[in-house]
Amino acid sequence: QVQLVESGGGLVQAGGSLRLSCAVPGRVSSINAMGWYRQAPGKQRDLVATITSGGSTNYANSVKGRFTISRDNAKNTVSLQMNSLKPDDTAVYYCNIARGPPLRWGQGTQVTVSS
């Protein structure tokens, strides 16, 4: 059925890069704000980056300067470019609406950063 689908995760060494993609089951241009979240084992799910319909972005301090969120209205996708990855970035990454009621959570995509 229609749902959020995250992809692009994998295993990388510290200092490496990954680009995550989220297929949104709707018109991403009509959503006020989309976000990327992450959840490590035994931890809460944290919001790490947001992007508004107007293109404004915001980042958690832990990823600022290393991660870049973007959207492609034509493809209805939201991406997260992750550079200079650290072991502490290891988590399952999810996308969802960042403001207002969330959609059903997708499966997420696993990012593992080794030392």
C-alpha cells in the first residue's frame, strides 16, 4: 500500500558519506515541513533535519555542517546527504512530516558507521 519508503542506508567507515532518499506518498510540495529522524537501539527517535515547502532547512546541532536535507518536487522525494559520518550517527533513519500529524512510519533505512 501507499507508504513512506526510505532507502540508501548501508555500512560505511567513519568519515564516509551516504545519501538517503525518501519516497513520499503524496505531493511533497504541499506538505509544510518534512523531516529526517533517526533512532539508535534503546534510544528515542530524534529529529535531525527539516525542510519546509519554501525550502527553509534546520538541523540538529549534532549533524549541522555535515548533513544536508533537500527535496525534489518533481519526483516527490526528500533526500539526506550525510558527509563526514561518525559512529554516533549509527541508527535507523526515517522520514516523515515534521510539523503536524505524522504519516504512518515507514520501515526506515539502517545506517551503520564503523570506526
